[in-house]
Amino acid sequence: MDLPVDEWKSYVFQKWSLLPKSIQVTISTAETLSDIFLHSSLLLQPEDEMFLQNLSRGYLVEKDPNAPLFYREEGNKKFQQKDYMGATVLYSKMCLKDIMRAQMHGYPERLQPKMMLRKAECLVTLGRRQEASQTISDLESSFSAKPTLAAAQFQILQTNLCRLKMKAQEKESLTETFPAALTKALEDMDLKGENGQVPSASSSVSLRTDPLRGRYLVATKDILPGELLVKEDAFVSVLHPGEMPPLRHLESKWDTRVTNGDLYCHRCLDHTLATVPCDGCSYAKYCSHDCMQQAWDLYHSVECSLGGLLLTLGVFCHIALRSTLVARFEDASKVIRKLCSEIRNRDTCSPERETLVQTLTCDLGGESENKGKMLEPPVPGCDLNGKYESNYNAVFHLLPHTGNHSPEHRFLCALSVSALCRRLEAAGCYKPAAAVPPGSGSELDVWGVAMLKHVLQLQCNAQAITTIQHTGSKENSVTNSRQVRLATGIFPVISLLNHSCSPNTSVSFISNVATVRASQQIGKGQEILHCYGPHQSRMRAAERQQKLRSQYFFDCSCAACQNEKHSAATGPRWEAFCCRSCGALMQGDDVLICGSTSCMESVSRDHLISRLQDLQQQVGMARKLLRNDKPERAIQLLLGCQRDAQSFLSGEHSLVGEMEDDLAQAYAALGDWQKSATHLQKSLQVVEVRHGPSSVEMGHELFKLAQLFFNGFAIPEALNTIQKAEKVLMVHYGPWNDEIQELQKMKSCLLDLPPIPAGPSVQGPNVFFQ
């Protein structure tokens, strides 16, 4: 979660409520972040730290000598259940160091070959090829030197050794191929032309600033759909822990569920099953030894002992700490000197101090007022040459909107950062590289203010790093895809993009690299716009405004919001009710009347909403049957739901489309590709109404339809759908998207097939071959 755990939030809010009114007023009216931090840190008591420490102990992040045996046994269970991915993840939790300790402390000689085999397997998995090769060689020598091994035992060990040697060879080949493929993918994402002002952007865009919109990007020429506009590495990113409850919420000491932390590298976010665990903690895992070493050098040497505390304080605190740790390796001295100066002068009221307050801590009035001021350099975040780079200077100048946060929230963030600073000071593990001038307070006070600024920045400037995860039945090769949040990162250039509920760009990720592509044609001089989450195809205008106001502190006036103000009372087509008598759309607020002038039907909105909720429950039961491999019963229930829906829901209602999609899944599970494709095509009509024909949602649905046609051997339909899906997905993701790669493989396979002779079994262009 982004913010601290609920127990800590409740504790801090209660502490705030019990503070004397005068102290509350002092903190509430503090003019600068340094005042807020320093006043709050004085209120952090030993009992507060003890409470937080007890919460942190609930997370199992330290090495446990008994864990490898447990995970091996659980992995064996998963393997027997044919859950190979789950087994692989659990086996990877077994630490190589445990094997080495056993070797050093008198492990029984008769079991040594088996243990050495496990050691070699771990080394192969970790990609440590030379050590693996040496261990395999030692094993072979051991077999030669010990002819006393029983024949059966020798045969088993010899067979496993042969398999391991083959795996090592495959791993070596894969290690050589995979970086090349990733490098090729990133090269294909090269920006068009060099942008001297914003190096992470293409030459097709330019950075502008004005008092109303602040900093923003505009097109310097006409831009076509699919053109790459921004390619930016995250300044820092933190893997989202997902469902990782503390131990007090679990029945077992160890958690066997597979989370993002088991499947993705904690540094580069690459997907991996065979993770390399940190030597010092059980939480951080990496895709390779190199990634582990880079993370250790940059930040994990400090974070390693703080895993439980960082999980308790939330992702925003973790990113704030990591940002300041990474800044140690940049020339952040100018930024730090400014921050120190602001702290040193906090008790004065000179004009110089006012300028520092406005420039560095972003005055409490909000973004628009600050962004329009002419600073030195003219655009905040740029260097003296006017270049805006993805570095700590740009991160530091992202706006925290301090005055828009409630006093309670500011106190929560300040007290949390103070507790983190105390822990760092006690551990003696935080040594910033940039020198802090005398008289500016302790080093940790300076960096504590910086961390508080970052925590407050993140509510408006954090970027969810997402990935497309595929799920599907084990019985067939049709997959469903859903976008899931993988991590949270800071992307200073992407933070320049203003919001629109109907944006003209699409954002996607490869590992921790973000790409922004034009999702439609953008004319020269038009602003480059990004959706912050509330999209017109997912929320009504009132809901979007509430979301944007509460999280981002502004009212949206984009074209989509303006158009919706003047739209008819029917609401979005994907939420519309229809008349039970004539089928026309119903209109109105509390009481809906038929939109047909020849029909007098009316009904209360509450009644229809109640019917909709009942129907949604029935559909939910059908989905449960699908998950439990009971597609026939799910189909019966869904067909009944369809008949009920026809009497009060518009044919373009989102639930109608979802039911068609569920029926497509059920028939696919039965191998009836033709019926499955028929229902999915009906679902596509609803998706197109809601999201548009060129939307990324449409692309994912076309991908599924292509799979159905492919599996049903409907060659013309498959090729046609593959072409449509490629065209849509290419705009949003570029050529190296996984789904595009899969589509190209399907197309190649179909084109390589020999012509099918006409015969009595062929009934027309829509025939499916089972």
C-alpha cells in the first residue's frame, strides 16, 4: 500500500487528536516543510517508536534457518499437484547459503553428493555459470572417487547430473539470447530525433510553462498515432508488495502464496521465476547477481535491515528514502545547499527567505500559483542551460502541494519520516555523500525534510508501473489479460504531462522503462495529455471530478468533462437502462421515463439498480462456477441472466458485454471455439461502444478473438482478426509487446500451412475445424 498500515495511521491520528490545540495550530500553520518536519519530530516519543517497531516485527523479512526445509516440502506438494510455477517459486526461496553452511558443519558424507547436486542446481538457476561448472566437475570427480555408492543411488544421481548439465547449457544459451532480445526491444523504442531540452522526449515535443497550466509538453509538429514521444527510466521504483499481510494475520509462520515479490526483480522489475535472494534479508529478490549487486551499491545496503519498517510505513516512504539514497551518487550539492539554506533561515522573515520558501518548498497556495513564477533557471527542474533531465534536481522540483494536504496527513507523513530517520541514525547506516553546511542541523534533519517533501510529492506525482498479466484455463490456450499494478516509480518527465479524461497518449512499460506513445493524431501546437486514472470510459464526470479533486487538488475542465456537462440525461451508453415494453432507452433522474414519445412506461431508478445488483450477484456465481471448472453449469446460469438482462438493460450495457465474455470463456473451456467466438464478437461490440475502436481495451479483446479463431482453425477469420489486433496494439505498445509477438507467431504458423482442399466438410467461411 502507498501509505502506512492502518494500525499506524490510527495511532498517529489519535496522537494528533490528543495534542494541545496550540501545538496543532503551530504545525497546521507552519509555512515550510522544514517547520512541519522539525516540529513533528520533536513529538516522536520512545513509546511511539516501540509501537511502530512491534508492527514492523509482524513482517517476516529476516533469514530463518528453518525456512528452506519448509519451502522445499511445500514446493514438493506444489510439484505433485502439477503447479510447476508455484513449485519453482517455493524452491527458489531455498537459500544457497544454507547449503554452504551445511557443507561446512558436518553434513553426513553419504548425503554429500545429493547436497552438492542441489548446490549446483542453485548456481545454475542463479546464473553463476563458472561456479556451477566447477561444482558439476567436483560432483563427477566425487562419483569416480566413491565407487562404493549403491548402484541404484549412483544411477539416480548420474541421471540427475546429466539433466543438470543440459539445463546449464540451456541456461547459458538463454543468458546470451535474452539480454540481446531485451536490448533489441529497447533499441526499437529509440526516440525520433534528439531533444536538446528534454533528453527523454522526442524532437516532436517541446517543454512550455505558463501560470495556468504550469509546465507541460506540446507537439512541435503533426504527430501520427503510435509515434513514440517519451522513453524514460524510472528515477527510482519500488516493487508493490501486493497481498503481503503481516504474520499476525496468517495461520502459518511462512507464507506460501505467490506475490509480485516472487515473480519480478526488485531492482529492474524484469519477470523471473528463479529469483536471486538478498544475502541479508528474505524480502528482496533479483533476476541476477548483477542486479543484486547494483541494488546493494545504490540503496539496499541501507534498506536491507529495514524491510519490516518500510513495509509498515508504505511504498511512498520507501520511495522517499530510496530517492535520497540514489541522490548520493548524483551532483545534488546545489539542491542540498538550497535546502540547508532554507532550514538555516527558517526563523527569519527576509525577502530572501520568502523566495526560498516559494522556490524550494513550494508555497502552500498550490501548483498553479507556483508553477507560473519565473525562477532561476526559468523552468523549475531545469539546469542552468535550460535542460530538463530525469535526475534528482527534477525530482526535487516536483510539487508537494503541501497546503492542500490536511494537517493530520502532514503530521502522519512527518512523524513517519521522523521515525525512519531515528531508525537510520540508530543503525548508523545512512551517510549522504553531499556535505551539509554547518549550522543547518544534522544531516538526517536535512534529508528528513527532503524525504518528507518526496512523500507529499508522490500523491500527485507517483506513477503506477503496470504490466499485463495473462490468465487462462489449463485445458485450452485462450488467455484473458488484465492490467495489474506492479510497482510505483518516479518519472520526472512523465510528471510534466497534464491530465485529460480523454487523453491523446498511451503509457506502457518494459521493466522499469516507461514509454508514452500518441494514441491518436496530434496536431502541431496541441498539448500532449495523459490520463491520471479517472477516464471518461470508466467513470462518470462527477465521479472523475471527485477523484481528481481529492487526490490531485484540481477541477478538470478537459473537453470530455465539458461535453458531458451538456449531454442528455441518459448517462453513458454503457450504464443505460431500456424500457421493458418497447426497448427504447430510459431517461431521467430518480424516476426514469421511456425515451420513445409513443410509450408511457416509467420506473424508479432505485428499482432498476436493485435488479442490476441482483443480476450482478448471479453473474458472480456463474464466474465462481467457471473458476471451479464447471463450465456447463456456468453456461446455464449465464443464459438465464441474459434473458433477465434483456428486459431492463441496454444492449450496450457493460454487464451485457461481460456476460458475453463469460460465455465465451465457458465455451472455450469446452473446446467449442465457434460458439466461444460468436459470444466474444458480441462482447467486442460493447467494448467498442465504451472504449472506442482504437482503444487498448479493444486491442486486448481482438487478441483473444484471434486466439479463438486460431484454435478453431478458422484461417481467414484468424488472419483478419490478427491484422486488426496488431494495428491497435502497435499504437499503444510498439512492436515488442508480448501480445504482438504472439500474434505474429500465430500469423506465421497459419501462413505456413498447406492449402486445405475443399470437401464435403467445408460449409463456408465461418467453419471451425475441431
